[in-house]
Amino acid sequence: MGYRRRIYFTAEQKNEIWDRWQRGESMSSIGRGFERESSSIYPLLSRTGGIRPPERRRSRLSLTLVEREEISRGLQSRLSLRCIARQLQRSASTISREVKRNGGTAHYKGGPV
């Protein structure tokens, strides 16, 4: 028995599915609109009990793109992680974890997440 190929929906397609579901269309009808079986629509809707999930937002505590770029510039200038943390008014452990998570001091690039 072979495995079926996993079906992925783009963010735009997911929004369309949720819009149709909220208008009262059946899963079969929605599936036909995407040329898929209703069984490929069901997992998307069932994950949240048929209620559209809230839009995802980054935590206000997470590092911003500007802060990540500042870390990158600080590392290029050979500043210590503690010095960079002081400049950004962040904990040194926050900066250390960020750098370690993204390639270490030698390879850190402060680009988009």
C-alpha cells in the first residue's frame, strides 16, 4: 500500500477555505472548489473545532528586526554579547540564545525571522 502525498494549502487558500466555511458551505463543496476531496479540508477545520483561529502575532517580548540587525552589527564590531545586551537594554541571556540559535557569533545574520 502506497502513501498518499500530503496536501499543503497556502495562507491565501486557507483564508478562502475559512471564508467559505463561515458562509455555511459544506466540506464537499469547498473541496470541489479546490479540486480536492473533502478529506483534505477536514483536518484544517477540525484542528480548531471549526472556529477560525486568531491571526498569529509575534510576542511583544521577542526581538525586533532592528534589534537583530543591531546584534549583527555589534558582533561584526567584535563587541561582547553583554555589551550588545546593555546597548539594547535586554538580558545578556536573551542575546546569547538568539545568537546561538542562529549560527553562533561567527555566522549570525540578523535578518528576518
